[in-house]
Amino acid sequence: MSERNREFGIFGARGIKGHEAIARQLDALAGFIATPVTTRRGLLARLHYLTRTPHAREAARAAGLTVTDRTLRAWLDGRRAPSKRNLERVETSYRTVRRQNVARYLLGRLNREGRGTRVEIHPLNQSQVTRPRQRVVEFRTLNVRQWDAIITAWSTADDRALDNAWVDQIVDLGSQWGQYEYVTNIGFAA
């Protein structure tokens, strides 16, 4: 795709990739546990989420939480505390399993039986770009009707697929879609 930015920010523009903004918004809609995993309460909440059913335990193991059941019981009872590396595994496993569990619900809500969801695209910040080099980029809205590829890429944490799925959607903006590859923010609600 020749329209992709190769040297973003060379003249002072600021923003983030559109797919990163989409992932942030989907993460906000997923409703992750707010208490940090480093606190006892946060750790227990994540462990209960990951171990409450046999299906949840299996998903947690598939997501990378490979400690024994004995170790999990010791963490839950407070007899032992997980190492820093295991805390990271718990957090990663929790986020992965939560995304997988919420993906089907979000897909139904965002597709809305083919009606789609309106997405607000806030353009990149050009306040640090000199006047002659500034582009005319404005606030845009887009109705995304097919969220399948976006949700699938988000739930599997595949950045490349999420980027491609996002670009496939913004191509509908017309010939200047490349101006919205980097954005300040993207907003939508489910």
C-alpha cells in the first residue's frame, strides 16, 4: 500500500497508529480488573477469574499460566507469593483469557446485526509542525459494519493483523485515507 506513512513525525506531527487506538478502546470496553496484580487483592481477583472453572483453568494454561495446581492453591491461600516473572504471566494470561471471553460479546454489539457502529476519528496533532508543512486533516466519522477481523486480531493480540484490519476499514474514507493511519484518538461505544 503506497499510501502508508514511512517516516511519521519527521516534521513534528504527533499521534499513535490507528490500530493501537482501536486496541485501547476495545481494552476499555473489555473491563479489565483495575487493581494492579502486584497487590494481594488484584492477584486474588485474577487468580479467581482464571481458576473458577475447569474451562477457565484450561484457557489460562493455554495462555501461558503453566504453574501446578498446588502452586495456585498456595498463592490463593496466601502461603506463598508469586515471583515477579509469575506475576507477569498471571497478568498476561488474565488479559488473554479476558479478551477471548469478551470477544464474542463485543463482536455482536459492534456489528449490531449488520448496522455497524459509528467510529469517531480524531486526526493527528500537528501543533508542532511548521505552517507550510501542515496538512488539512479534519475530524472524521466512519460507520464500521464488519468488526470480525478487528475483534479477532485484538482478541489474539496480533498487532499486524489488527493494523491490516484497521487499514481495510479506513480505506472507505476515500483517497486520503492515509492521513488517518496515525490519529490522536479513536472513539466508539458498544
